[in-house]
Amino acid sequence: MDSAELQVVVGALHSSLTFREKSDRLSVVVPSDQLLSVAMKLRDSEPLSFDMLCAHTAIDWLKDEKIELIYQLYSTKHGHHLMMSVYVSRTEAVAVPSLHTVWQIAQWQEREVYDLFGICYSGHPDLRRILLEDDWKGFPLLKDYKDDFMLERPW
Amino acid sequence: MVSSEMASSVLPNSLSHTRAGIHISSLDERILKGQTDSKERADRETTQEYFVNMGPQHPSTHGVLRLVLRMDGETVRDVIPVLGYVHRGMEKKAEYVGYRQQVHFTDRLDYLSAVMGNWAMSSAIEKAMKTELNDRIETIRTIVAELTRIQSHQLWWGVLGMDLGAFTPFLYGFRDREKITAIFEETMGGRLTMNYIQPGGLMFDIHPDFVANVKKFISYFKPLIEEYEELFGGNVIVQERLKNVGILDAKSAISLGVTGPILRASGVAHDLRKLEPYGVYAKTKFNVPVGTVGDCWDRYQVRMQEMRESISIIEQLIDNVPEGKHMVMKFGAKIRVPEGVYYSQMETARGIFGIFIASDGSEKPYRMHFRTPNFNNLWAITQMAAGGRVGDLVAILSSIDIVVPDIDR
């Protein structure tokens, strides 16, 4: 399915879905309360069958006070790609559902996003730090992160 | 020496001493007196579970990876990978340097697929900047990437042998890998981290002897793969250690986000070189080997077959490397990628290496994410190894073919 056809099928899943411009592939924005049900539909509906979660990461948009969670989906059956984004507030604690029930690898990748961005996933069975030490303070990939070891560039 | 008479007098005493010294429950009493029923006895006979720490300094974890094993006797119940011993904050660092310098991060991730990492990053930037390359660059990149795949699999083959207790493959693997490393050194100046492929082309043109040396290597190595098979794959001990060990079915493999030879061994013919061709792969003919069972033996066979396919790809390309410049677009120190998000992928020796760039239009990426194959592949060990033996775990870990800096980033 090419990008335009995919947009029609994905857009029909729920009325609240919007599409993002300035992306090299089809990129859908899902509200966080619809995430789990939309993810289930993306995986299970036959013309889409996104059965693989390639990558999960986040971007800290400091100016907009938002953190964007990004899911790279791929269908081994049809060979098409989809980028799925969820915006969560940077200041208020909003629970994002864990997607490990949809794609098992999410459990592993969400631990990394928790470790580096401090996103709390509800329903995650084992939300611990993965790359940093257990007693690390702060979340390093946030744009306003500072610690004693970071040096200012002299130029 | 203790005489038998002395021993018989010592033994009951020491036994009674032990029995008096420890707490004996009423159940123990009844077991000793033979007053228990079969259910109680079964409960009693299950062993206590315990934890074994494997690594971070363990030769078969291939670097500083730690696995915590929940064991029941000799059986592994659970594998808990503990990461981060070589975490270098690559993604944070990437936000502080320009796009041209990003290439140098990639060969420090999966150092055995160094050139393919360079290529993935360069092509991610080129796609974002809409740079067109000439055929010479694409052909050389493809040849070099396939040579890298062969040397990576050679090292994997040697290390697999060593993990299973055979030392000879290790020496053979390194001996033959040295030939490729020498070819690389001649052209690129580096033996492990080459930084050869740059956005817009190649760092240097190929050495005048490159084509001749690659041909010499192919004629040298082609019969050796059969020798590898005879020496190692034909060995009954190796087959016993690999067959039906660490089985991963296709459905779980996809759900676990596994890519590369492991996914193909599970029976999914997923290879980006075929499905979304880049470089000059579309012009070459090659097969995608797939397994049927998804065990360690299939993963072994898939990688051995991949070496043969790589050789065939190089043979098709090496005779007609097109003429042209080795650098079509000389980017300045500051590349300004247009605002937006970009995700591009490439098939390295271990699976899909994806690069995610979020650009705000400045000369540094706003966010850079490396989707590394090993990080995602490693998680599959929790399913592959559960229920197996400790000895099998070593074989499974070796068949996943991990590179730890690629996991930890």
C-alpha cells in the first residue's frame, strides 16, 4: 500500500487521528487515551497488519512543553511503514499505556525511554532503568538535563 | 587414613550431630519415617530456585554484558539481561555535534559492521538532503559492505566455535578475517573503525590494488567456506549442541522485533537488501537464506549461506566498477537538514540498523536515535533460553551474535 492509500485506511480507524507534515513517511498522531486501542487495530486489521515495532523513542520539545513518543511500525506481511506519534505533557504526569501487550518488544524499548526521558508507562510489568545505574538522578535525554559532569563548550 | 571401623563409628555420630544442628520440620520427620503421601513428597523433591550471575566479565558474553539467571538445578527458568556497562550516551552526544561528525559515532556502535553503520548514517543524511550519487560510489559501497558482512560472519563463526569448546575455528576465523582487514587497511587506513563512507560519497577512492586483492581473497576464501562446514558444521558434537536449541518461532520473532539472520532463521524472508533495495543490490542476483525450525542450527546455516551469497554479490560487481568521482557532493562543515523527522534503515550483518533524525533546521540534529539491531535482538534470549540448560544458553548467546557497544550505545 502506498502512502496515500495507507493514510485513508489509517485515518478511518478513529476520528481523533491527525497526520503530521514534514515527515519522510506517513506519520500519524494519536491522542494518548486512544493509543492502546489504535495500536491494537493497527496490528490486527488485515489491510494494515503492522506486526513489528521497529523502534520506539521520544523527542523532548522543550519550547512546546511536550514530549513526543515515536513508534516506528512495520508490516512484514505487506512491507509498509508507519510512524506513530503520541504527545504527552512535559509538566503534568500523564499515564501512557504500555504497548507490550500489542508488541512484546515494547516492554524492552519502553524501559529505555523511561530511563532516558522519565516517561511512566501504565501497565508495564518491569519498569526499571536499563542503561544507567539504578540510583541515577534525572533523565539525561531531556533538553534541560544538567549534571556535574557536563561541561560547557568554551566556543 | 581412617580405618573402616573408625569410619563407621565416626559417621553415625557426625550425622546425628548434623541432624541435631539443623532445624528439622515435622514434614522432614515424616519423610524420614516414610509417613508422607506422594503429593507431599513431590513438593519436597523440587529443588530450591537460585540465581546465577553470568558476566559482566565472562568470555562467552562477548564483552561487558551481564545476565542474571534464575535457575532450577541445571535448567534456566529466566534470563534477566543487565545492560549499560559501556553506555556512552551516544544519543546525547549526537545532539551536540554537526551532521558530518555523526558518521564517526556509527562505527563505534556495531564495530563489526562499521562500514554499514557509516553507510546507514550517510544515506540517512543524503536522503534528507536529496543528494544523488553516482554508480561508482554505490558500487564501491555495496562491495565494501558485503566484505564487511563476510568478515563479521567469519568472526562470529570463530567465536561460536570457541564458545562451544572448540578452539580451532577461532584461529581459522581470525586468519581469514585478517585478509579482509588488510584489504580495508589498504584502502581506508583503518582496520576496525574506518569512517570510510561519508555523506556525499567516500572518504578516499579505492586503492589501485583493491580490485585485484578482492578477487584474490574470493578465490582464496570460496573453497574455505566448504572447509569451515566440514571442520565445524559437519561435526556431530556441534550439531548436537545446536540442533533444536533455543527455538524461536516466526510469530514471536516478529513480535520481539528481532531482525537480521535470527529473523530469517525463524523462517521470515525479511532482508532489506531485497525488499527495499539500496546501493546496487537491485542490479545483483542473490538469494535470501531462510531457516525452518528457528533453532541455533538454522541461525548457523543462515549465516554460512549468507557468506556464500555475499561472495556471489561481490563477484557480480567487482569486475565492472564504474568510472566516476568518489565524492559527488562535498558537504561543508555545516549541513542544515530541512526541518522534519526522518527514519531510514539498513541491513547490517546483525539486522536492521535504523537512524531516526528529528531536525529543527539547524546544523545539529535536535534528536538522533540509533535503532540498533543488537539491542532488540538481545531481548529474544529471554524466550529462547527459558527452559533450556546453562550450556545451551552459551550456544544461544553466541548464535544471536551480539556486539555489546551496539546494545549499550
